[in-house]
Amino acid sequence: MQIDLAELKALEDIHRKLATGYHLSETEPGLWLELSAQHDAYAALFAALGYSLKHDERGFFYFDTPETSVNMSKTSQWFALTLYCLVEDFADAGKDPVNALFDKVLGFTEMDQLVSRHLPLFEQLNVQSASDLRKEVFNRMVRLGFAREEGDGFKLLAPCHRFLDAALALTEEKVDG
């Protein structure tokens, strides 16, 4: 494939974001549209550089890399635990958990209630308060493209589906096993 670098207008910005683990979604229309329009060229170039560009049809792009660093592993644990607890709480409240995840803005009160209800689990990851949850989890979610700040809270974004998919896969393994 012949790649015209002049056509890849946002190469530097897209690479910088994705290389840090950021998940680029439709909430950043300029970069997302550029990546969508030139997907094949970006994918080929990134593959030549050793990256695997993934496009999830639910509206986001990311580099698929093995999690090798301790920090990323810890971050993934925080994200997974938070999302799984939210899903459980929404389901217990009779709501469709997936819709509720993406419709609700999670503020300090909701974070405080979440940590209180699941404190033994959160304590295992050194999260003991809503302030810890905001600092350790939600601020990182924003930095990696899994959430955005909205008002005094946070709104989860489409890349969170990666963690939901992992939860479903684990559930299916248990059912099949």
C-alpha cells in the first residue's frame, strides 16, 4: 500500500494520543473523522511501526497492545472494578445497566454511594472514598478517553465497552466451564 503522509493531516496528534493508551472516540469529531476517513492508511502506517490499530464499531479507535506495565494493569483493575460495580448497582435498581452506564453523569454523591456499597472490593485497590475514586479512577478514565468531565461529574464513553466485553467473556467462560 502506497501511503501519502501529506494526506494524514492529524498523524502526529492521533499517534500521540493512541500511543499513550488513549481511546479516540466520536467525542473528538475532528480526529475521529480523520482517522475514519483514512483508516486503511493509518492502520498500514501504524502496523509498520509495530502498532495494531483497532476500530470498534461502537465508535472508537485504540492500539491493541498487551498490557505489560504494572501501572496499566492497576489502571485496568480500577476501571474494571468501578464499571462492574456500577453495572451491578444499576441492575439491582432494575435499570438496564448498559444504558444507565452511558446515560448517567456520575457525581460525587454517586461515587460516595458506590464506594460505600462496595468498600471491601475498593479497599483491595486502595480506594476508600469518593475522592479516591475521582482521583484514581475517573480522572484516569478522562486521560485515557473512557470518560469526560461533565458539570461536577463524569460521563462514561463508548470505550468502556472493552471492559463490559471482558466481563461478558468471563461470564460465558463460567457458564461454559
